[in-house]
Amino acid sequence: MTAPQTTRYDFAAAARVKRNLRAQLQRWLDKTAEAFQEKWATLASTVADASCPTIDANRFELVQEGWSTETCGFQFSLHDKQLLGLAVIQRIDMLVLLMGLLGDVQNVPEDRPLTSVEISLATMVFETTTSCLSEAWQGLEPISVDQEGFDSTPKRSRRFSPDTEVLICDLSIRFGEQASTVQLVTEKLGTAGLLGVETSLDASSKQPISRDKLTEIDVVVVAELGQAQIDMTAVSKMQNGDILLLNQPVDEAIPVFANGQRLFEAWPGRRHQQRVVKISSTSGEKPNVS
């Protein structure tokens, strides 16, 4: 299997991934691959060989155009939600990973939509991948990873604005004769800042966003009812009608996120035939749009 195709670049070009940033990022990714191998060994009977052979950069809209086949993804953020991320994999590659997770490395699955149980298992694979970024961090202070949910159509994702320069880092996972690739996508300047690498900005990128432009930006708002942690055996046996016990008390407001940033507290309810939430308070600093 191969990764979603993106154009490959000359790293020596001034606007691409400079040597100092690539070197720092490669060290982090190599440690991430090692951590993934160790975690995989606790989840599956198959032996996985993980590596990060490729680091690219491009505008997010062009990266999305490169995802020509069906893909699935997972939204995450780093360093207390200061740096947004998106993990993406071809759907057929995810099916291969899931078969490897369950011990089948001989058969190649046909590309098809994931079942609800497979989505739960895929989410676990994504959570394992992104948590390895935290474990591999070599800074003086630990780095946090917030895992924000499965994305069934990353080609239409608004995780980043279309013209945002992003880094695309491949995590290649091989077991037996099978191989899959997860692409880790993060904002380029934010990643450089996190790694302590200076990156020059061109004049156009320094201009503030006008209020007229702000009204054209789509914002993904998510109200989180709660979370549940269950083991893989229970997930594989889930079916229609099963009830999940969430960790959210009924007498507490639920968090509301805007593009991954927690901004409000709200109470769930219903208006006519629609489910709604009523904002009760702010839970963090609102974005500065001046």
C-alpha cells in the first residue's frame, strides 16, 4: 500500500523545509516511530516495523488535492492545543492496518467503507499514533497531545485554512508483506516554533486578516457529550442497542470547541425536533480577531 500522493519537493528551495527544521523534526519522528513499534507490540501479535522516511511541505489546499483516493483521518492538537494536527491514511491502508492488528497479515482486503466497529478500532490506531508524538518529545518540558476525533472525509477538512503552509510527515508501518502509511500534517510555522527553529516569513504572510475575510472562514464547532474508555475486546463485540457509560456527569455543563480550541461551556437539550446546546459560560480566552 502507498501513502496518499503528494508532490515531492526540493528541500533546498527557500520556501520548503529547511535543513535545520528537517533535522530537528526527523529526530522527533524517528523517536515517534520507535514508540509506535513498542505500543504496537502491546496491542497485536504481529511485529511492526515503523519509520518516518519523508518530510514535505505545501499549502494545505494542494495537499488535500493530492488525496485522490478514499481516505480517513484523525484530528489532534499539540502543546495545550497551540498546534493543530491532522493524521490521514488511505482507507485501504487503514483496513490493512486493522487486519494486522487482528493478526491477519496474509490477506489483502478490498477497499470499502469502514464499519462502526472498524471506525472504533481505527480511532484507537490514530490515538496510539498521536500519543507516540508526546512520548517521543525530547524537550525540557513534556508536550501534551489532545486527541480530538475521527475524520471520515479529510479531503474536505477545514482543519487549516487553504493557503496555510503545512508539513506532511510520513509514518510508514510494515508488518510481513503488508505496509501502510499514515501522514501527519501540522502547520509549518507552528511546528518550527515548537521545535525552537527560526523560520522566515514572507511579506504577504505578515499581513493581518481583515474582518471581511474572517466572515468567509468556516469554523468547526463541536459539543462533546463525554468520553468512554473500553478495551478492544468490548469494542469488537459492540452492536446496535449497546449503551456506553460516558465520563460526563449529568449535572455539569459540557465543553464546546471551535476548531479544536475549548471556548465555551454548554447544556445539551432539544428544540422542536433538533438537538441543541445552550451556551452557559466561556471556558477560555476567545480568539483575537483584531
